[in-house]
Amino acid sequence: MKKKVLALLLCVGLAAGGLGGCGEPDAPGKETPEAESGEETISGEVHMAYWAIEFDGYLNRCIEEFNKIYPDIKIVLEPAAWDEYWTKLEAASTGGSVADVFWMNGPNVMKYVNGGVMEPIDGYLENSDIDLNRYPEGMVQLYHVNGKQYGIPFTFDTIGVWYNKKLFDAAGVPYPKDDWTWEEMVDTARQLTKEDKSVYGMATQLEAQQCYYNTIFAMGGEVISEDRKSSGFDKAETQAGIQCWVDLQEEEISPSLASLAETAPDVQFLSERVAMLWYGSWFVSAVEASDLVNDVDVVELPSMNGNKGTVIHGVINAISSASENKEAAWKWVEFLGQEKANVICAEEGIIPALEGTPEKWVSAHPQYNLQSFITSAENYSYAYPVSENSAVWERPMIENLKKAYCLEVDVKEACDTIAKEMNEALAKE
Amino acid sequence: MKKKKLRMGHVLAYLFLISGILITVFPFLWMILTSLKSQTEAIRVPPTIFPAKLIFENYVTVFEKIPFARMYLNTIISAVVTILGHLVICSMAAYAFARLKFPGRNVIFMLLLAVLMIPSSLFILPQYLIVQKLGLLNTIVALFLPNLFSAFGTFLLRQFFMSLPDELEDAARLDGCSRFMIYARIMLPLIRSGLAALGIITLRFAWNDLMWPLIVNTSTHKMTLSAGLSYLQGQRWADYPAMMAGAVMAVLPLLVLFIVFQKQFIEGIAMSGIKG
Amino acid sequence: MGKRGKKTNISSIKERFWGYTMIAPLVTGLSVFYFYPVIKVFFDSFRDVGAFNQGDWCGIRNYQELFADPVMWQALGNTLKYVVIIVPGMLLLSLILAALLNMNIKGRSLFRVIYFIPAITMGAAVAMIWKWIYNGDYGILNQILQLCGFEKIRFLGEEATALPAVCVVCIWGSVGYNMIILLAGIQGISKTYYEAAAIDGAGGIRQFFNITLPMVTPTLFFVLITNLIGTFQTFDAIYMLVPNTSMAAGSAQSLVVYFYRNAFSYSRRGYASAIAVVLLAIIMAITAVQLKVQKYWVNYDE
């Protein structure tokens, strides 16, 4: 009997030993403020997570320059595919093992701030020559949460219409101009669409940032109210910004939604299946790397009833609150916000955010009408609409718009449903 | 009359088998052909069957885009350790369950069988948190740690141990060998075929596993080939020929190994069915 | 007599010592990575766990939501469809192939080897190839269909075809593996049965139904059980072939994929845990039923 008890204890002990080992909270070593030390003594590894492989060239050049100043800080890049980036970031954040520096975007910023994952940088900014007034105000504000600043924008993007000059020439259609209208665009798309559907005039993507947010703004609608308390989808102007896309669905001037979901619109554009594409300024590097490098140009979004609108959005480098080497992480983030990194950014095809450097981006790629992106940012850009937990209402938004795009329900019905679900979600925030 | 009928049967059998072979092989052929085309040619409509010009650069591109060599190494390390872990840990436990008497043995073994039925994908989150608490995220160890312990392997090897006659052990025990020595020196060599079967099944699993390595390691330098392919596919500008080149290279080692050791592979898998 | 008794005692203590020592690594590992997670998932299914693991008790709310969630029911329905299509399809094909390869035909071993290749091929690579073949704009399959005068089918992008298309890939990938197991089972059948049948004048097909099929039922049962459970867990193929952005995502996602998306994409850990518990219950129930029913059709005396 005794032995049985002993055996049982042994078993339980083994199991508990296993459990205990993992149940113990790991002490993340409360950050002891590092002794005041000269910059050159800062050392260690800084891991950086980001989602776009196209940025490798820019980041590698930045690392090279950075290491000239801080030779002892090693930057380790951790790229991820977009779909997996947020999954991984969230999983890693759950127990505080997120990369020291990671990219953060508008829709997710509040969630991560409230989750305590991001480190405010106000303290660091005090002792730095970074002047936030020299960055686009909308971008700075986007990352100013609950009275604290969480990052320096290093890039921003707006939307334009990229077009394939070869396909325009072949169809004998004149190139679009910056002052064109929505009706002119639709008409152009009709002329470009080939009878046998081997070429479509445009792509009616079900994409918020690239497409319908822009038309919502141009029509004078809003996605979310200014105080972020209520949905704008029940407004007639907002619904008009959706209706214009739905109207195109029956026209057959675009690959079907299913086609665009299966083969990404940018791939279809670069494989010359789509002649015009609503897409972001970040597309420059992909275009330059493609076969179409000399056959593509870009214009501003068309005006709707005389008004224009484009979403402006930008990404920051956030510092992890669990980082064990925040000093070094900050030095890297600071460097990426400074002039030198912004110039590299411009040369590598990405719009830099620092005042005076976007022009360098334009002049570094003279073959394209990149000024259109800067003009639109200055004159009619609207901040990417977000709330505390945008993901909660973005999912039903996309699901319902999908139904409207597929003509299963009419736009008003879909938008009213979105407004209802969105208001419920916002009330919970 | 009868003979003719038989021959007809054979013809039908061949027809069936050969069309099956074509369906089986076609995706691989198409993968190889695509991997040698240029991106423009790969997405041309209508498609060309054979590449107009053989582009071997796609294979180089894969190495430039992602640390593919490193992923190879990670996959090999992870697979080898997982196999060794299975062989040692499972065979030890299997021996104990099959041939030693101790209180609680049957209860513990039943619990083990329950694990067999549970889809491990459901526990990926707690497993992730444990690995995180151990401070092992983004390490090679994280790739194989939870996979070292296999209920299936134990179950399989237990069947092998149970089929060995008792007399073998009795003689050694009279000579004063400890049970562990008997296991290590006498019994283990006798179930070589079982170990080979388990090794092969584990290799197949460890080489191809996707979900766990995808979540647990974020740095591309710590990824396995499977996760690397998924990463390659998730890029904005999908480079189909490079993706296919990556797939060819990821599949190749196991394929070569299989062709060399096909007899062992097939016997191993067959054995798991009979013993299981 | 007394001496002998003492000796057994010592040896049985030793036996116990080695017993516990030798299972210790396995039991420890399984406790940490499997038993603890089972408890944790069960526990979490009653909590409102969102992003970053902050969460409170919420009683059975997750389950209430779950049973009222049409997407969950659709995913459950899809899972059943996968099982109903893949398992019989795969069993039938692998049984036919095994029977044919058991015949006295040339090139048997070559056939065996080639059929087995998909079984050792990385799931991620398989999905990548098939996605490319199925592609509605550039895929070879659609080009062939068009050449033959058919309409294009967007296999993975349409609600009606996405699930069957995934099934084809799953069957393609598992037939060879199961065929090998079944073939071994068939080859284990004593030749005397066939000789007796041949004397009675039974042809190949009758021999198959009268001898092969009944005698191979134990192996068939093994293959059935493992594939039933395996199909319930299908993840890689669906996750990679029909991503969340696809128009057919909802009509192809299985319960495991829906679990994964809730846990990792939608940050609803508690809800995901409830899905896991339900899935677990279903698998347990099916296994129990199978074990009960097997005595009616599995033939164990050889």
C-alpha cells in the first residue's frame, strides 16, 4: 500500500514538476535604468520585426550607416509575410517576447498600446534632436495615444492610379491627367477592356485603403465619427462612396472579385491583365523591379462631383515595452527617423516622412509622376480611420461589403448592417 | 476463353494504374517545369508546357530572398533530434509499459492513448506559452521540443516489445543484469525494424510539419523549410517560378532518401498498420 | 522459501524503480505539452480571453455564442463534408490500388514507389503546387478545360468548388500511404484461402469480395480510424489553399481552421478554446462509436 502511495506521489510529482516549471512567472527583470553612459558604449542585439520584404534593401543600407555610429549594436531583421505578421506579433506580445523594435500601423496601434506592448517614447524624445513638427501631423497624431507618443513616422503613403502605358497605346486611349473625373476613369476603363477579356480596364478591388475609403472621403462621407464613437456607414455620402464601386460590378471592366482574391491585383497589373490600378505609393519599388519598369506611370485619384480624397497612412517603428535593451532600440528607432535614413528611404522607393525628404523621393524616380502622391497628401488626404479595436468592426465591414459587391444585398442594406454592428462594437470600447 | 478474360483484367488494371500514376506525378512535373520558367512566361495565357528558355536563376532567387540554406539546416537538425528523441524516449517508455510491472501502469497507459486521439493543433497556444516561459521562442530547440514526446511512438514500440518471448529476458535476469541493461543491450536490438518504422514515420512528420514552426519562430533564420515556403508564398508580389523552385528544393531531400531507402520506408509504414 | 520471497520482493521493487524511471521522460513531456494544455484549453473556454491573454471568467458565454454562431455551424458542416468525401474516397481508391498491386503484374515495385511519393511530400509544397494548378486565371487545369471547350472554373475561389477541390488534394496526398498499409494487410492473408477458392473456380473479383475484403478488415479498420481522426484535423491544406481573403473562405474552412483563425487572427482565445473543446468531444465520441461498432464488421480471427 505504502509503495502504491509512493508511486502515485512520484507520478504526481513528475507531472507537477513539469507543470511547475512552466507555471512560474518568468521575471522579465524589471528594467533597471542604465547608468548614464556615452553613446558609443551602447551595445547589444536589437531584433526588428516588419512585414514587407521589399524593404530589405532600405533596411540593410540603414543598418550599414547605423553601425558606423553604433558599431556595437547588432540589428537582426525578422521579416514576415503580411498575413502572418500580426498573428506572430500578437502571439509574441502575449508573453512579452516580441521583437525589440517592430512596425506598427494605424488600425492596430490602440490595441497594442492598451495591451501594454508598446513603450512610449516621450522620455527619449526630450533628449533627442528629433522634432515631431517636422513630420506629417496626421501621422504623428495617429500614434499619439492617451497623451503619449509611441513612435516617429518614417514613411507615409497615399493612393494614386497606376496605369500601363503600353496597354493605353495599344487601345489608342490617351493617358489620364491628374485633373480627371470618376466618369472619365470609368469611360477609359471601358475602352481599355478587351472583348476577349484578356485585358481589363481596371480592378474593382474590395480593399478599404486602396479603394472605397478614398471614394467615401471624396463623396464627403466618413467611416467613423471624429470622436470615434459612432459609425459613418449610415450616412448617405458614405454609402455613395460604396455605391460607385458596386455600380462597376456589372460592367465587366474588371476581373471578378474571386479572381482578385485568388491572384492579387498588383500581380494582375504587373502581368498586364489589368490596365489601371488604384494602389499605394509603396508600389514604386515593385514596379521598378518588374519588366514594366518603363511602361508604367501614375496619376492622382479622379475627382468625384468635383471633390477628391485619399487615405493617408504611415507606419512607425515601435519599441517593445518588454525589450531588454530599450536604449539600443531607441537609438535604432531614432536613427530611422533622422535625415540620413529618410534619404535612403527616398532612394529605395519609399516615401520618407521627414519634412523636405519626400521631394527627394520624387526626384529619385523622375520617370514617374510621383509628385501626384505628395500633392494629394498635402491637399486632400484623410487619416486612416481607426478606433481602439478596429479589427472588431473591420471584419463585419468586409463581410457585408463583400455581399454588396456580389450584388447579393443592396448597398444601403449592407451599410446599415455595418453601421449597426460597428456602433455596437464601438459602444464596447 | 478464360485466359482472354484474365488478360482483359490485366489490361484494365494497367490502364487504371497508369492513369493513376499520371495524376500522381503531374503536379510534380508541373512544379519542376514552372520552376524553370520566367515569371512572365509562367503567367502567360495560354501557357507553354516547356519553358522557352531554361531559367535556373529562380533557384538562386530563393536563396537571395530568404535564408534557404539556413532553413535546410534547421529542418535537418530539428528532424534528426526529433527522431532520436522519439527513439530513445518512446522505446524506454514502451519497454516499461510492455514488460515491467508497476502500480498505475495501466492507468498511465490509458491516459497516453487518450493523447493519441487529441488533435495536437488544438494545443498549440498553451504549448506556445510554455515554450515562451522557458525562454525558448525563436530558437532551434523550440522547433522540436514539444514533438519529442510521442504517444503514438510509444504505442507502436510497445506492440513490438510485447511480441518478444519472455525467455529472452529471463536468462539475462538470472545473470544479474538490471532491467535497464536488458532493455538497452538485449531487447532494443531485437526491435530494430520497429525503430526503423518509427524513425521513418517521424522523419516524414518532422520534415513537413507546418503549423507549429510557423507560430513558434519568427526569425527567418530560425524557420524550417515548410514555414519558409509559406513565407515565400505570402509575399505581396508572388514570384511563382521562385516559389516552385523553393518547393522543389524543399521536397528533394526526402525524395532522394525515399528512393534510396524505399524498401525500408514502405516496410516501415506497412508495419505501423499491422502492429497498430 | 523465505529467502526466495525476499528476493522477489527486492526484484519487484527494482522493477518498479525501473518502470517509473523509464517512463519518466515521456510522462513529464506529455504532461507539460499535452495534459497541461488540455486542462488549460478547457479552463480558457470558460474565460473571455482576448489579445494578450487578458481575460475574465465568463461562465458558459463562449459556448452560448458558439452554438448561436452560423459560421461555426458552417465550419462544422464543412468538417463533416471533408470526412464524408475524403475518407470513403481515399479508402476506396487505396483499396483498389492495393488489390491491383497485389496482382501478378509487371513493374509492381515501381508503381508502389511512385504512388508513395505524395505521402512524403511537404504539405506546404503540395498546397503551393495545387494552388498554382487550380488558379482561375493562370492555372493549367483551367487552360485544359478551355481547350476542351468548357467554361473556366475558379476551383478554389468559388463556394461550390473550393471544398471538393481541397478534398481532391487531400485524397491525392494520402492514397499512396494508405495503399501501402492495405497492401501489407492483403499480403498477410494466407495463400491457402486463395488456393481453395481457385479450386472452387472463383474468379479474381469473387476472390476479392469473398476473401480479400473480409480478411483485410482489421487493417481497413486501422486505416479508417487514423484517417477519420486525421481528416477531422485537416489544417495545412485548407489553410494554404483557401486563405482568409478568398471569396470561398467560409465555405471551405473546417473547424480546426476556424479555431486557428479565432485564436490567432481574430484574437478570440476564449472562444477558440471553446471550439477546441467541442472538436475534442466530437472526436472522442466518434472514436468511441467506432470501437463499439467494429465488432460487427471487423474480422479478427485469421
